[in-house]
Amino acid sequence: MNIVVPIKQVPESSNVKMDPETGTVIRKGIETVVNPLDLYALEASLRLREQHGGTVTVISMGPPQATRALKEAVAMGCDAAALLSDRRVGGSDTCATSYALAQMIKTVGKYDVIICGERATDGDTAQVGPGIASWLDVPAVTYVSKIEEIEDGRVLMERLVEEGYQQISTSIPCLVTVVKEVATPRLPTLKGKIRSMELNIPVYSADDIALDPKYIGLKGSPTKVVRIDTPKVTRGGRTIAAQDDVSIEAAADEFIDLIEKKGLLQ
Amino acid sequence: MRKEMQNEVWTLAEQFDGKLKAVSYELLSRGRSLADKLGTSLTSVLIGDGVSDQDLEALIRQGADRVYVVQSPELKYFVCETYGRILENLIKEYRPSVLLAAATSMGRTLMPYTAVKIPTGLTADCTELDIEEGTGNLLQTRPAIGGNIMATIKTPDHRPQMATVRPKSSRPLPADASRRGDILRIPLDKALVDARTQVRGYRHEDSDTLGLDEADIVVAGGRGLKKAENFNLIRSLAGRLDAAVGASRDAVDRGWASYPHQIGLSGKTVSPKIYVGIGISGAIQHLAGIKTSETIVSINSDPDATLHKLADLAIVGDAFQVIPEIQRRLDEKRRVKHG
């Protein structure tokens, strides 16, 4: 079972600060971490490898420092890692990013299952996973909460959808995106950390993986950012202290009024 | 193909068990205003099975000029590859200018898969859609970085311009019985059915599963509730208000509620008309999941809770006193109403 996990390095969420002048994210001095939702994909992959043998290869796209995120994944137990780092892929939207990652996946070798986190906590689109599946023309099964078993070249899973848990199966090779429920991520081990320090992580350029320039970077991205605004945080809220019988009653009244005003009182 | 069928605005209808989902109508109200601005027509596209003619006509009464429908028992459940091929073929044949879908588990899977096949641009989770003066391009505004910024995005050189929109972020148009439109039934080309993925069935876990994505009111509980039994306070208030039950990560990690109820970065993003956070301190990860709610209410005895600062109505008080009082008042109101 050969598993590939594409991961992303993201700003540590609690530290995100906005520049009030420019309305952009201040990237300087921000701690970066492995996208927290990718940890579930890594854990699910490691468990599959434990049951079925094979390898887990982790890949990413980003600046050279993204090697750190890959090393963290190796410290958790991944076998191999590879980074795509090239200025020409900078500014890629989800279409361009999924193209570049699909090419990376083809480059790193034969794959049976590609496991992605549900979405990255910075971009928050959940589009890159299904996009990769589309470029590779493999089935995409999203929001997977449980990987039950693999038999006769098929993966049996449950996915969390609006109607409850959908039971689904698909054939290998395939791409799966997982939600938190799939598994609790393990911590890196000392042995893993040592391995990650020693492991040489190959860094590919756009040319190394034969990326077609017309599909990458800002130019190859169909979507363009027109502007960025910082929404006002103040909502002009009212605060009521509900400490004694009278003020508790007043608070309850105000709450019910609010619901009534919205026309939502049953 | 008739020329007037090009450059339309399309919205993707959704069905389950032969019933149209509410998002199908919500999208039509978004699509209607865009189509009017562009001076083009609005088409609702449905891929599925078992939706009645009456329901298809309801799409027209609620805003669509046309309905394109591909129905077959093989299309009963959403399967990304099959739906994707059908949608791709429809796009290539009819060349719409705009395609909107709901940011549901289906929309968020099918749209990126299809956008790559075209290929064209796709913007996720838009909260505002407009038409750019002069160019007629679709302006797509979405929250990013945990709701800290709003990015406006366009797809100038590719068609269709694709976007997903959060459920409940727009109201359906009132039904207009005088509206007329065409329903175009397109037979399923069996060669498009991809048998690799098979849906086996569904499993339902809780009783309180009213979808967080679809509810007008969400009542969510957090660590301030102190123990599992107390979470019933949330369930009972939610039941009273016909609301969905949400939970902070803390509450889920402690086993007070199951994961499908989790709101925040590693759970769901909700945008109800009213979000009520009870005993929720307001960690940034949780706030990221509620920021697009229309109205935020916080009930917490801790006056310094971060959620209070974000709330439209902050009640600083003991939930175990405030909520029973709310319920008592609701009972009173009901008695008055029903004599």
C-alpha cells in the first residue's frame, strides 16, 4: 500500500495578525505549523501502513522552509518526503496548486491512496484535494470520518455528510480527504525526530516535475484577487448582567425578543 | 443549441431521496439578481433521481427561467466522478457564464473536481456575489484566514466563473405562480456513469441531527457547562427553538457531544441567523467557525469571555439560571398564544 499525503505549512492560527493599514496578513515573525487538519490525514495514513504495509510519502509545495513541516511528518513516522519549491508556482490558486501537487504525486512514484486533510486552516477552501483527484482522474471521496477496511482493491469508508454518515466504497487508486474524527494524531517520537533530521528531503523545481507554465503560478491561476478588506470586528453589541431574579428575567426577555424580531419563534 | 442558451447564469440544485434541498431555492435568489444584472437568463441544473415535475416547476416559480435535469436511478446518490462528468459535459455544451453551487459536502466536492476538468476558476464559500461594472465579471467575496479578512476574487479569462455559497446565506425568493419557464430533460448518457465509487447506505447516529449548516438558529455549548449531563441544557433549549446543536472543540473532546456537532477550525463553519454560544469562552478557532453568523449571542458567567466581545447580545450570567428562565418565558408565551 503506497500512500501519499500532501500537506501544507500554515500560520499558527492563534497568532494571525492583520496589518490594519494594508489589510493583509502579517507574515513576518509568524510561527508556522503543519496545517492542523493535515495531521489527521497523516495519522490515517500511518495506520493504514501499519495494517497493510507499504510506505507513506509526504509532499508539500512552498518556500524552502516548508521542509520543516515535512520533517515533522517524518518525525511522526512517514517514510519519505519531497518538496516542490519554485518561485514560478508562487501565487497559485487552488486550480494551479492542485495541478502542481498532482504532478508531484506522479513524480514521487506509484500511489494507491492519496490522503488529504479536509482543508487548510488558512485558505479554508477544501478545493485542493478534489482538484488533485480531478487532475489525476482518480475517484475523490471527501469528508471521510472512518476508513473501515481495504479488500480486493477497494477502500470501504464512511463519510460525514448532511444526512449523517454515508457508507461508501471506491477502487484503488483514489483520493480521500479526512475529517478530525478519522483518528487522533500521534506525537512525533524521538526515533522519528532523529530520522527526520538525518533524512535528505529532495526539493524539486517546476522543471524537475515537468510543470506546464500555462497552469502554474499567478499567471496560470484562473482566479485573481481583486481586493482584500478587513471587516470591522465591532458588532456594537449589548451587554446585560444577569445576576439576580430581576436582571435574569430581563435577560431572558431580551433573548426572546431577539428571536421574535428575526421571525424565528416557533 | 439556441444562441440565447449561452452565457447563462446556472445554479446547481441538490436533492436527497427525490426531494429538492432548500439550498436549491436559496441559490436561485443569488442567481436571479446576477442574471438580471447581466441581462441573461437563469437556469437551475439538477442531477439526481426521483424529483417530481411539481418540484421542478417550483424551481421556475422561485426564480429559474429554465431547468436542465438529468435524472436516473444511477444518479440517486452523489458520486463525484459521475456527477462531475455529467456537469462537465453540460458546461461544454451550453457554455454558461456563471455556475453557483452550495458549499455543502456535495458542492464542495463536485465544484473543485469539475473546475479542474474545464479548467476554470472556483471561489469557495462566497458570502457576497456581484457583477463588476464594465467587464460583467463576477465579483466573488469570501472570508479567509479564519474570517479575519474578506477577499474579493474574480475569474476574468475563464468561463464559467464558478463559486460556492454557504447554505442559509440568502433567502429563497417568494414563489411566483405566474412565472413560466422550460424544463429540459436531458437523458443520461450511460457512458458517463463511473462505477468505481459505490454508495452503500447511510448510518444515523444522534437524534439531534438537524443540520448545523441548514439551521436558522444554532445553540452551542462549551466547557463552561462543566459536565456531560449539563449539555442536555443545550439540547433542550435547541429543541425548544427548533435549533441545531453545536459544540466547542472542548465539549467534543470531553465527549459531551459528538464530532458532527463541532464548530470551528477543525469542525464546521456555520452561518445561521442566530448563533447562541453558552459557556463558550471564544477561542479563536471557534470564532473562525461562527464569524459569518448574522447575530451572535453569548451566555457566560465569565465577564471576560472573548465571545462576549464579539456578541451582539452578551448575557453575563449563569447559564443554569438564565436558560431555565428563557424556557419558562417561552412556555408562558406558548400558553398565551394557544389560550
